[in-house]
Amino acid sequence: MHADVEEQHLSDDEIYGFLKLLLPAGSDTTYRLIGSALFALLTHPEQLDEVRADRSQIAGLLDETLRWEAPVQYASRETTVRVTLGGVDLPAGTQLLTALGSANRDERRFADPDRFDIHRSIDEHVAFGFGRHFCLGSHLARLEATTALNAILDCLPNMRLDRSLDCGVVGLAFRSPNRLPVRFGT
């Protein structure tokens, strides 16, 4: 709140805006990530079996889920200096809306980008942002999601999707399953 970067301080409005972003960012995004990871596993039962057998694959599961169906699909940015993007000159102060979900499915970067594959080698998805705007809570989100997935897999070893009810990943700016009907037990 009192930081000084190049002799500039955050205004009260910037601090309040940051706090309004920080509170839901730490919970909404994580439960959405967990839900989407479970949806991906339940709709790809062979990969679910692999993760059940080798929990070390949860890290790859989370990276692929973040690439395939990130909880947050857009991020706004503002240019701080005049810049040219894609051949368009933008003055300082221009508001931009970046489509993270689209970047994470860019066929120039990811082969067969609509396919879910926990074995995909992912150099860098942008679900947590990038550069100086990389998500401060990314490590906590991964830890929470890993802990939750391990607990769910431990408690529901025979979990499978109940195909009698429709479900799917929905949302434009924020995405996650609308519900996850499961069956478990024998």
C-alpha cells in the first residue's frame, strides 16, 4: 500500500480495485480449476485411470486443465507507453482485453489444441498470466487443487460420470462445469 515504484504510488482507487480482485481470485478460480480438472478426468476415463494409478500425474493434469479450460478466460491490460501490436499503433493509456483462453488453444503453439491430454508437453500456457503480470497465487492454487484432487480420488476411488444428466464446462469470462453428476461405490 505504501510501495514506491519509480516515484509512483498506488492511488486509493487502485488499492481498492486490487483488493476487490484479490479476494474472489483466490477462491473462485481455484474451485473452478478443480471442477474443470475433474470434468476433464471424468470425460477421459483412461486418463482418470492413469492419474488414479500415479498421483504424480496431477501436476500435468493441472497444467493441461489450465491450458484446455482455464478458469479465467480474459485479462484486461492498459498500455503504459505508445506501442504497436499486430500492426496497430496504440497510444499510452489504451485499454486492451486479452483472450487467454484463445491463446491457450492457439494451434500455432499447441498441436491439436482442443484435445485434452495430461501427457502434453506444455512449455507455457497463459492461464496464470505472464511476465510481470503472472499470478501471485499460482503456487497456492496448484497446492490447493492438488490437495483437493488427491482427497477426492482417495474418498471416491470408483468415481465415474453419471451420463444420465447433462453437464459441461460453461461460461464466457469465467469457465467451469455447471455441475458434475457422479456415481461412486460398487
